[in-house]
Amino acid sequence: MKPKEGRSRVIIENVQPQVDCGRHAVKRVVGDRVLISAAIYSDGHDHVAAKLLYRRESEETWRTTPFMERGNDVWEAEFTADAIGPWVYTVQAWVDHFGTWVHDLHKRIDAQTTATPTEMPGGPEQNEGGSATDGNTVALEDLKAPQKSPTGASTPAPSNDIALALRTGAILLDQASARARTSDAQTLKGAASSLRFLAEKNANFYEFPLSNDLILLALQYPDLSFVTTYSKGFPLWVDRERARFSTWYEFFPRSCGANGGHGTLRDAMALLPDVAAMGFDVVYFPPIHPIGTAFRKGRNNSIFAVPDDVGSPWAIGNRDGGHKAILRELGTFADFEQLIGTAQKLNMEIALDIAFQCAPDHPWVHDHPNWFKIRPDGSIQYAENPPKKYQDIYPINFESDDWRALWEELCNVFLFWIDKGVRIFRVDNPHTKAIPFWEWCIAEIHHAHPEVIFLAEAFTRPHVMYGLAKIGYTQSYTYFSWRTEKHELTQYMQEITTPPVSEFFRPNLWPNTPDILVEFLQEGGRAAFQQRVILAATLSASYGIYGPTYELCEHVPAKPKSEEYLDSEKYQLRTWDRSDPVSIAPLITLLNRVRSAHPALQTNDSLHFHGIGNDSLIAYSKRAGDDVVLTIVNLDPHQTQVGWTDLQLMDLGMPLAGEYEAHDLLSGETYLWQGSYNYVSLNPEKMPAHILLLHPKHLSEHTAAESTED
């Protein structure tokens, strides 16, 4: 095997961040500072230098910034991702011969100025010479007379080693000038001549002969003949801000009708101002397509439907069309266009559910039967998850011989709705579709529409969930719904909000969905609903609820041990009394206002758990600059719990000694705290949590209160 260039002596290791050695993209949001670190070293004592190369994928020229050593051969550099879309970055490093020379010459000069005359070659009579270039060095004419050290003693004469070192420096400057631009080249050439003059005069001096500015200039033109480049580049994907911070509200448009009638898109549009007033910025609709009539499900998932049963929106397609059509009872494309416009005026977005499955009467079933699995009797395989059977749904066969046409058509579904103004999609059960398809499809869409956001509804094994995030999904549902104990919440949130997982996976916490009514909500009462939404809204920068079931604390299951709702909207129309006194909408509104007012709650990077002396209490903080928010939640929905905090004050930026204020953003109360240990008592019937804005005592209570009123 032919060896590679053996003179490239610098080693680059452990470049971070990266995902699977660069197989997948690291994720950031526009405006983020992207911090890159690496271990960079070489043999011997020569200095090394390195630079970060980065660019948007569409750019031909690399942008660069230098690495700075942080100690123990660890180097760091950063850049700002100033546009959404694909980026690439890599690391270059080289032996820094000029930097090494500067360092060594400093050592030689220091050794000379501290030596006695008899220790110096040539003796004290060799004391003439020339040179220097600015006020930080000795002037040439001053070197014609014997020099005095800062202590007044005659400076010993330079050694031959220094003269040779000056000649070496001159050569290095000549080489740098050959690589430099015209004006810089002349400056570097002049500096090289000055060094030669000093060397020829065997000049005696005790300060460095080059200015800092000139050294920095020379370092701009390094010798890259034997540069080491770590790789062709690591991918980085930059999303818009809503990918990191978003607040979702799901509801069924068909349940918005007056007097129990079938709701329309216009009815849903009339509800948008109320949803916006609650502080939500993404409204998510279940599928709005035509619903199949064959094998239609009845109420409570009955396999027998009566004529007025509306069926499941996830059983997509009938003679009116499929994934590119709107259920006629909901309205028209003109209505949909008006809906999109109304949402935009309210600074909201409409997210659509994309479920790649078909009712038996979907047009694809007739036109492309080979896109589905055919059973031995010639019939098409319906969906099932034994013992559950879904006769009203045909799953897609991603091993079809006609897979290319299938892929194109599925991708075109997204493009169709993007053309209608949709920029956010919640994708139903993506883990049951081919992952290579998603990687291709999302890349195709992002090539033309990098602003599109994909939320994966993948309640499945961790590696599959993470795999979907790696290949392009922007956000993902999580196991949060089932994590109720302190240790479970702590371990899981630490896993998904810290590297390596956080480099590619963005959690979106949902306490409930139309499919998930967890036992904790069934049995915990109103306090349980309050507790879980507080946890979701403060643990994660993105969260969502399925309403109005959530704010109305709907908690009755279809049957014992089931997570299905009784009288689920999945199978029937529902009428809701949003003014019911049981509603926790005021709390949710306040939570969303707090989230919007506090940058600390808009990211997951700073999530930090603190000790508290009761396993029924959980304490955690987030911090963005001076904005420090500490949340303490009672995990017991039935009883008052008390405990003492054990806070890491350094992480919170609070004084180690003295008092600081804890202003409760939920109740408006302010507590005067001191040190790490402070008493907490939370009655779930009153309010199961504190969301505390921490600030030193000198900040006024008025200032703290204003932070939730903006």
C-alpha cells in the first residue's frame, strides 16, 4: 500500500460535535454559535496551529476561523450559523514553524538577559548591533552603544545561537511574504531584512525584535504544505427557531361545529384566536382528508358502524380522493387557504398530520394495488397489531416492486400541501415505514424547502426514534407520557437533552394524545393534569397537548387498563364546554406566557437537576444569561409534600453568601432565600409547583414581576 504524505505530522482526533462519525448531520438553529472542539497534537515540541473551515453547502468558498488551545491539546473554535439549511465544517491543522520560532527565540532572549557576562559566548565586548521596529523593541541607532538591562547592568552579548535563530526567522518571514498579499508581503519582507541586519551585526538586545502586530501578520500566512485535514467535512443542519421552541395545540376541526353538528375548517378558523390567546403557536390537525367508507369503524372503535358514524380520520381515502383531498364535510381548498392566512395573522402555524396508510376505498388501492401487501387469497392485508385489528386501514408495502413510483407519490403528498402553505407536518407512525424512504424524502423536501419542520410520532424503541431524528426528523414525541417518578424523569430528560443525543434529537413533550390517556391522568385528578403540563412546559422547549380534552381534564378510559379515551374523538364527534370551571386553561395560558417571556425556558441546553430532600419533589433549573428559572414540582397529585432544596448556586449564578429572591411566576409571591438549603411546601390542591425566577436581592421585586407581563 502506498503511504500517504508522511510529512503531515499533526494528528486531529475526537472532533465534536458529530453524529455517527459524520454519517448524519448535527442540528442547530439559525443564529446559534456552533462550538467545535478537537484534540490536536504533534510529535516533539513544535507548536501546532489549526483553523476551522465551515460554509453553507451551497457556497464554494470555505469560511475560516482560528482554533484556540484550551489546554491538554484540546482546541476550540466557533462560528455563527447565519442561515437555515445544510452546512459543512472540518478541521485543518499544521506544524506552526513560525510560532515555534517565536516561542524559542523568547526563551533564548530570556536566557541571555538572565546570564552573567562570563556565561555568554563572545564575552561582554560583543555588544553592537542593529534593529527593532517599534516602541516595544530597541531602535537600531540605540543598539550602536552598549545596552543597559532594566537593572542598569550591561546586557551580555548575544550568542551565535541567537544570530542563527534570527537568520532562521528571516527565512520564515521570507517564506510568509511569498504567500502574502502585496502590501503584507512588503511588510514581512522588510521584517526579514531587519532580522538579517541584526544577525549580521551580532546585535545585543533584551526585548523581542518583532512587534506583536507583525507576528500576527506573519501567522496569517502559514505554511500549509503538510497540512492535516480531518475529513472532507461534517454535516450540519440549521433549522428555523420554531424547530427548537414551539408550543403545540391539537384539536379535531370536525368537533368544532355548533349544536353537535359536524365542524368545518371555518369553524376551526373561528377557534384560532382563542387558541392563540392561550399562547400556542402551532395548531395541529389530525388528517383532514376524505375518510373511507369500507369497514368504517363505529363509536369507541366498534367494528360495526351505523350510517351517521363519521369514522376515523386516519382511515384515509374514498371516491372523493385521498391524501391530496379535503373531506367534503370540512370544506374546500378556499376555506383551507383562508385558514392558513388567519393563522399567519395570529403568528401561528397550521401543522397537518400525514399518515401514509389507506382506507380500502382509497384511489391508490384501485390504481396501484402493488403498493400494498397481497395475502395468499388475493386480498389486501389490513393493518393489525395483534390482538388489535384495523380492517379500515391498509398499510403501505415498502418492499413493492414499484417502490420508486411509490416513493415519488408519497413525497409529492408533502409537496402538494407545502404548495398550499403548510410548513409543519406531524407524521403518523413513521417507524412503521421504511427509514431509507424517510431519509430520501426529507432530504428532497429540505433541498427546496429547508424551513419545513417534521414531527415524528414514533412511540417505539429508542434506537428507532433516534434513527428517525438522525435521518432528518426535526422533533420527536418521547416517552415523557409514561415517566412519572422522579428518577425516571431525571434520567430520561438528562439522556435526551445532553450530548450525544441532543446533537440530533429534539424532544417534544406531550402529556396526552388522542391515543394516549395514561393511568396517571386517569387516577390523579385535576392536580395531575396541572402537574404534567407544568413539567412538559418547563422541562422541554417544545411541548404540546391534545385539547380540549386536556384542559378539561378528560380522564375516563374506554375500559380498565386501556389508554384509549371513552367516546374518543377518533371515532365520533364531540361537543365541548370550554367554559367549564374544571378547565385548567388559565394555568396553561400563564405557562405559555412565562415560556414566551423567559429565554431560559426556550432551550434545553441548560437543563440542570438539583437535589431536594423528598422523592416526591423534583427540582430543576434552566438559565440563559441573567435569566434563571428554577422549577420545583410536587409529583404526588394527592398529598402536600415538603422538602429542603440542595441547589448548586454557582450553576444558578446566585451568591454563595447572602440572600437572593425567588419570585414565583405562577402565584406572584416572592420568597427571600439564602444559601443552597431552602424549605419548600407544595399542596397539589392549591398549585403543584413553583416556577421561580431567581435573582440577587438588589434586583427589585417590581423588575421580577414585569418579566411575566411583557
